[in-house]
Amino acid sequence: MKNIIKNSIGVALCLSCWALGAFTFEDIHYWVGEGTNQVAIVIDWNKPNSKSSLCWGYRWNGEPRSATQILNEIAEADNRLHAAISTSTWGSSLDALNYDINDNASYFLTNKSTDALDWCSSNPNTHYWSQCFAKNSSSFDSATWEYYSTGIDGQMLSNEMWYYLKYIDWTKYEASEPNYIPNAAESPFGYAIVSAYTDAYDYNNSHNALGAPTAYMNYQYGGVVNPINPAWGESDLYSLVQYDEETPAAIDIEFDHRVYDDPQNPYGQDFIVFGNAMLSYSGNGSSYYAEGEAPENFTISSTCISELAKVEVSQDGKTWHTIPDAPYADGFAPTLGYTYDTNAPCSELFDGNLWWSKRTDPTLPLPPNLTSSDWANITLAELCKRYNGSAGGTSYDISKINALASDETGRKWIKFVRIKPVFEEYDDEGYPLFSEPEVDAISDVAPLPPYELWVKHNFSFGDAYKSELIARGTVAANGLPNYVNAAFNNAPTTAFIPKLNITSFRVNQDKAYFKTSLEVPCYDILRISSNSQVDANSWNTKLLPQYDSATGEYSINIDAAKTQQFFKLRLCE
């Protein structure tokens, strides 16, 4: 069926539309990209009586773009969405779309997940992804749907289109048109302004603080946002200016979901605030950063130029808490919009780009103990490599707030962030002086799978970006590969040699449950093979075990009809 979709000649068929309820472009929370063109991407896993239909927004400039490109970019931006799109001489094929419903850093192998609750396209023998589109519709419910019978490469999406993917059972002749109105995919960024006040004459549009941090400034003297070229446009920032003590400047921003103190968050950080701090530098070329000049031509100094801000958090938007020993926002570390990669520059950024590649990840913090002195006297190019995919910003750990309530899992959480200027001193005439910080965005830190989390915690800032050090197969001090040491939570410098044991095993109907001697849940490394004979030379494809954090058990599906089965437990690179 996959090949039929990919190769067939397209005939557009008009499908009926019915009132599902209003859902418009204004209802979309998660936008990817920037530009004047916009499309809505709806992915429906088609689960009965569920909210398994989600909508993302995509923006760009220029000519229509293929569904292949748009899906890949959305999946790259959203840590929870996983797309498997293969290519061949016949074009691209949509092999799988999976969604980490619990945002717990599930691990996926094409159509399988370590978490049974995740939405997966797990039945490729009986199901396929149907495609519909609607042009120039003001809302989802008023759309007139047309059926795409060609592959995703052939779907060129233009401004104001709705693109709808539905996972259907072709053996039951399910309809391709929508069953339900979609739900907005949760955004990792600030979604709503609760309140805002500033005395600023300009830079006073509070909505500039919503959505993703600025990555590229498409105007004169703009270009790629980086540690020596911060966002500065009036359309990008919200400036907090306060002239007296009676009218305090502040902005209160709401997430569309709870932000948790998740143990799988890197460095124990839970959210990030982005401003427009910058590092001082010297240039071998221009006296200022120029878009067309190589980042190798600029050398970083140890001075961070910033205007500091206080940060408070809340669960209900009424009771506010300060974070003990928290850093000031709009300070360290400066924002980086794009990764530095001379091997894969993005030609769409600007003519002659030889350095800037894909977007950085605003949900990935830098180590919180870094200071500007850690990268003094290195080039801008080297600094950007050391960001290792992070967009920078100032990160915060809410576990330090004792007054925060916890949910049923025992995790603390927040939903609101307040940012305000810092009182500095009084001038000679007795007038108060406040800092004048800028706010670009806030983001929820995304959890990482176990191996990636181990790397972040065991390699220094100067080493963590070096692939030759952090590769899973690299041998550590005890002679074992990194991935083995990660499974036992051993530092790469340890001499201890651990042993892998099964500590408990039980069978319940068509599932086998077991616990191991592993120190951490290493579901991204652990694999199971099975066979009907213990001495057989051939074992089946490695199975992806699911992991239950509540019980500490792994589980795999078994064939209850077989009289005997043997399983081999492996740690895999």
C-alpha cells in the first residue's frame, strides 16, 4: 500500500465536509518557521474517542513547499514528533509518524516505541497514511477536502492550505476525511501574555515574547542571531523599561501546558528565558559582525554585555515564587539561532552562506555553571560548535522552590513565568534606576533519552560536542564502550566493570516482564532477541522493550501460543 501511495498517478476527488467545530489558524499553538506564507499540518492517528488528531503550523517565504520538506522540518523542531521518511529512485515514502504522548523522551524504532501509550503507525501491513488537502479555508470545519493519491513529494503546499494526514485501515475501507476537529499540538514556548507593562517608547509589543526565540533577522544589519549578533529588531523583542517604583514593569507569560521538574531534563534545568545579551569580540575583518563574513574571523572576549532581569514562576498565575540562587535573565548565555556546520550550510538563509546549517534547539540548555570566561579567546566558529545544538539562553531549575506543589507523580511544576527589571540604585537626584532587559522568548526544556542525558552529565562543555569522544562505541577507561557505561551510570573515567543480570522475570498472558541490574532506564540501548531454541544460530530482529518508570520493569510482547521461547538481553550501540 505504501508503494501504491507513492507511485500512483494523482486524481483529486472532492470529499464531503461536515461541521466538526471551529478550528482556525488562530487556534494553532506550535508554529515552525518564519515568513508570510502559512499552512496547517494535521496528523490524525485515528484512535477511537481520543484526541489523537494534532495540528501544527508552518510558515515560510517564497514558492510552495513539498509536504516532505515541511513534515521533516516540523519533526526536527518538535522533540515529541518522530517522522520516518525514506527515499529511493521512486521518491519519498512516509514510513512512520510517531508521537511521544507523555513527553518522556520515548525511544522509537520506525513503528515501535518504548512507551505503550505513544501514538505510533504500528500496523504497516494493514494501515497507511491517507492525505487530504483544502485550499483557502478559513477554518478546519468549513474546509472542502480533496484527496491526494500521489506521494508526499508531489504535495506542494501553498499559502493558507490545510494538509491532513490520517492513519487508516485499508482493509476496512475507512474514510480519508476527518472524524474529529484537531487539537493544537502543545508548544514548548510561551503561548499567551497574561499581563504586560513597560514604559518603553518602542520595543513594546508584548507578543514578541511568544513563540520561538529569534533565529534570523531579515533586515539590514540583521542576519543569523549568534552570540556576537543578538536579536535587536523592534519586531523581535519586548523591552522592560521602568522609570519609577510605583508603576513596575513586568511581563507575565503562560505556557499551554505544565512545565515539569523532569529528572530526564539535561543538567536538571526546566525552562529557559531568551533575551538579547551578547559577547564582546574582536574581528579580523569588519569592526562589526557582517552576515557574509566567516565566523572564524571573530574572536570572543570574556565580557558578556547584558541588561539583567529577575524571573519568578507560578502555578496559577496568582501566587508567585522566586527561585533560590537563580541567575538573572537576559544574561548568560547569548542566543544562537543556527548550528555552525560548513559541511551542510542552508542555502535558503542567504546567498553565499557557507557556515550556518539547521536551526538550533531552544529546548536544550547549556550547562548552567558556564560563564563567559569559559569561551574567552576562541573564535565565533569554535564557540558555536561548542553550543552542540543548543540555542543558549538562561536556564532555571524549579526543584529549588519548596513551596511548589507536586502532581500525582511527585514532580513539581509551573505554568507561568514573570520577568521584570532589576533595581540597581538611585541616581544623584534620588530617582530609582532599573535595568532595561529585553525578552525574546521562553521555552520548556525537553527531556532526553538516557544515553544523551548521560553524555551531557559526563562530558565537559569543551568535550561534549566532539563526536569522537561521545560516540556510543568509544572505549572508556574500563575498556568498555560508552553505551555500556551509560547503562550502568558509570563515568567514562571509571575502572569498574559492571555485570548485566536479570533480577526478576514474570509472564502475564502475552507479555513478559523483567527487571535488570542496570542503574538507569536505558531503553534506548537495551534490545531483546528471541528464538524457539536456545542453541540456535539465528535469532530474530532485536525487539524494542517498553519501560514502566513506576515499577522499574521492562516488558516485551511474546507469543503465548508457543510452547517455549528463549530471550537474549543485549546492550546495543
